[in-house]
Amino acid sequence: MMEKLSYQEKCACSRSSFCKYVERQEYFTVYEKEYLVKIIVNDNLSGVLYVSSVLVVWSFIAGIIDAVLFPGIIAYAIFHGVVDYKVLTPPVLFLLVNFLVKLIYIASNLKDRVKRNDIFISALPYTGSAYLLKKFLINDKLLSKAVVLYLKEKKLQAKDYFLNLIIKRNK
């Protein structure tokens, strides 16, 4: 299959973990692999997947911060009986900075791949990864299947990694 790719496409595929995953996957036929590799290499789909995975981790970390910050603010307001700008500034500031940094990150990494309004939607809290995947995968069932299988494998790898860390720590 790699014989049919140009030198640049072969280099791009060798740098892409998603492309390498599709090549070694036995679930797809040779023709499906060829089609998927061409899409991955020529559409820079690996870049979209990478940004999407970063946004998932980003949302998880932001969710933890939100889970601590917002209840803390509510508890402070209840105990002190004060709700003013000093109390509301940290969560609003966090929300704004998080949004702006996401805008910059997505725009710089996917500059020519997505429109401006897609960047804004992707930068919204907790929705960016799902929106990007939907935007790029909605019309191609085979590509959607490949991405789902790839993400399942990555999820299992991450789970194994963290379980091994916990097991090693408890020994």
C-alpha cells in the first residue's frame, strides 16, 4: 500500500500515529486502508485528531478546576454573605483566559483547516473536541469508524498507563 504514495505522503504517514494505526489495522481491506491513508495524509487529519485530543485533556483539567473554583466561590459567598466583583473575578477570569488561550491554540494549530466561526465554537468550554471530530468526520462513515477504533485503542493505552502508575506507586 505504501508503494502507491509519494515520498512526501510516506513521510507524512510515518509521522502520524493515526496513519500508522490504520496501516497495521486488520479490520480494513487493502482498498479501505489506501483510501484512509490518502485522506489522513492529504487532509492533515492527524493534526485535527491531535488538537482534538489535546482539547479533551484540556477540558478534563478545566473541569477539575471548575469543580473546585465554583463551589468554593459559592461557599465563600454563603459564609460571608458577600457576592461582589472580588468573589466573582477568579472564575470569570479563568473562563475568559481559558477561552482566549484555546482560541489561540486552535487557530495556530489548524490555521488553514477550519473557519473562524469553527474556531470559536471549538474554543467553548467542554465542546471543542467533539465539535472538531463531528465537523471532519460526519460525512465519511469509513473514516468515522477508523477514528472511533483509534480513539478506543488510545483510551485503553491511557487507562493501562495510569493503572500501571497506580500499581507501581502502591508497591
